[in-house]
Amino acid sequence: GQNIDQPTEMTATEGAIVQINCTYQTSGFNGLFWYQQHAGEAPTFLSYNVLDGLEEKGRFSSFLSRSKGYSYLLLKELQMKDSASYLCARGSGGYNKLIFGAGTRLAVHP
Amino acid sequence: SQTIHQWPATLVQPVGSPLSLECTVEGTSNPNLYWYRQAAGRGLQLLFYSVGIGQISSEVPQNLSASRPQDRQFILSSKKLLLSDSGFYLCAWSKGQDNSPLHFGNGTRLTVT
């Protein structure tokens, strides 16, 4: 199978840091993507990792460990607008096909 | 810059009626195109993808079909809708190079009654 596991829900406080974890089956791995999806809207691309290590993009960073089948998305200086679902997805089978996890719903409170 | 258009935004259809959802991409040529479905509280499920005109690959057996009559046009169809076809349908495109991210349209929320 190609299971992707991530927590269903998380809560955090405005201004804080939150880490959203994702584990995936390593066979046939072809890149790890993170997307943000606000309620009722389309997912938007946040980050991509294909090699081990940390990729930083402003307030958002993503980490990958291929041997462990593990990634996380780190959100710093949280803002209310960061309340959304965060989708972990892995490339699979070429042609940029992505297999998505069910998403982590993040609620940011004042 | 590239843009993707998907319509309609919402649709309510009776069981047994036909379906046609359309998606077009602007600002790029020979994109890979995808149809995903998102059921409530679940992850996105890949339904179809296409790497060129007339080339369609189906990922899951189902009541739906897809067509790509032009380079930047992708259509999702059904002859007779089922209740289980309800969901949020998303069209996406990517560049042809490996590991290019997918970019999604705004989606169509389909309710089959």
C-alpha cells in the first residue's frame, strides 16, 4: 500500500510554532509535497522535498528523512490565517502523480 | 503566468443524470492534467491523469470517464450519476518535468440527489 499518515487535528496559539508530522511508505518514493487547503477551497502548493534535510521558505519549513519515511512541516510565527488543513503528499509512479494523506486540520487561536 | 479554470463551481444533479465538468489551462503548453476527488474528511483521490491529447489513464475503476480533446482542456464525464459520485472534484496541472508540483483549479462541489 501507499499509506500516508498524519494527525487529524492540531491546535496552536497565534505567534507560536507548530510542527505537523507525516509518515509514508517508502517503496516507490518520488518526492514529498506539502499543500495548504482552506475550507471549501483548492489546495495550494507550499513545499517540496526530494533529498533529506530541511527546506525553508519564509515562515514555513519542511523536513524529509527518506530512510525513515518521515517528513514534517514547521510553521513559525503563526497567524490566524494559517488556520487550514495541511496535506502531505508523496510522488508515486511517475508523471507527477501524487498520493495524498487525509490532511491535518490546524486551528490557530488568539 | 499560468492559470487554471474549472467550472461550474457547484452542481446539484439527480441520480441517473449525465455529468460534464470542464477544466482549461492557460499560459503553458503540453501540461500533465489530473482529476482528483475529495470526499468529506478524506484525502484527495486521483481519478484520471493525462500526459497528452487523447491520452487518458484511469487510476480507479468507477462510474466516470475523462477526455482530453485539446492540449489544455480536460473533461470529466459520466453517463449516469450515482449517489456515491458526490464530492469535491479538483482539476490540476503540472509541467511535464519530474517532480513538478501540481497546481489545482478552484474545484467543483457536486451533490447527487
